[in-house]
Amino acid sequence: QSALTQPPSASGSPGQSVTISCTGTANDIGGFNYVSWYQLRPDKVPRLIIYDVFKRPSGVPDRFSGSKSGNTASLTVSGLKTEDEGDYFCCSFAGSNKFGVFFGGGTRLTVL
Amino acid sequence: QVYLQQRGAGLLKPLETLSLTCDIYGGSLNDYYWTWIRQSPTKGLEWIGEIHHFGSTNYNPSLTSRVSISIDRSRKYFSLQLTAVTAADTAMYYCGTFDKATYYIDFWGQGTQVTVSS
């Protein structure tokens, strides 16, 4: 059982927007702005999409955006493209007195 | 830009020791912590542990009795060892750079599928 809760699937048509949620607790997501998101696709190296809740690494399109409200973080993909298909995982600092990070269970994004 | 290249055996028998290495290209060892993560259908993504370039380590409490991460500064690689593997350790294993300031993995290795089967 994952420490962070994500919906197992999400979908949208090309050009549409989709938002993926990630729910934790006040001890992780709610207590720190250390949320990151990753894209995993078959035969591709995993890719950092968002860090520090909303920041994008260089090279990541601004179609990807992140936010947080309370204990829930969200990833929004706007202007969906077929290349956005894949699995998206959220991640949070595990909290004070703990080491490392927790991940969500992952959301399979399908572009219809 | 950091490029990570993984190597190591992908098929193990129960109770054997998993041994993977991650070669570091580009960047400086001093810029990051270095981490191992695995992904399995049952547990999803799981943080295994981290190592500082000076050698200090932190491990996932659920694995700490069996896991060891080491680093070779001169040859620019870091390694994972996991002893007494079982089928539950079957997973895709990734190495990565770990930004310890705000806890994210910005560069990843290509992944190594490790299967434990008798």
C-alpha cells in the first residue's frame, strides 16, 4: 500500500487538460513543499516533471504544472499530446524524523 | 547534465545477493546525493536508500538489515547490494541523483529488471 494516494488511471483527448491528484497527510505533503512528479514510459528513462510542488526542470514544457492544497498535490497536463501517455508518480519528503521519500501508487495517463 | 549507466545481473535465485552498479557521467559527485529506487507491480515505486559522496548512507527502514550502498569516488560509480533476495525483491531497479535540499530525483538511470526465481 502506497503512502500517497493517486487515482489508478486518467485520460483525455488530444488538446484537452487532465489533472492527477496525490493525497498524503499533514506529515508529508501537507507539511512540506517537497513534492515532485515523475513520468515513466516503457523503454524510456524516468523523467522528473515537477519539483518543489510547482517548479519545472529545464526542457519540460509549460503544459505541465503542479500545485498543492492542504494534503493534496496535483499535476495538470494541458494541451494533451499522445507523447504524454505513460505512468505518472507523485513523490513527497517522508517527513521529519524519517529518511528518504514516499511515492504514490502511480496514475496511468491515456491520451484517447 | 548527468548521465547514469546501470550494470549488473538481472536474474537471481532466492537467497542470493543482488549487486548493481551505476556509472556516473558528467556532473560532480559533490553536487548530489546518490540514490537507488525500485518499482514493482505490488509495491509501486520504493525508495531504497541514498549515499553522500563522502560515504554516509541512509536506508529505507524496511530494507536496512539487507541493503548496502557504496560509492567509489575515483572511478565515479556507486553500487547497491541487497542480500538474501526473495521473489518480493523482483522489480525494476533504478539509480538516480537525489537533491537532498528539496528531496527529488532529477536524473535517473535506464533501469535494470531484476527477477528472483528458483
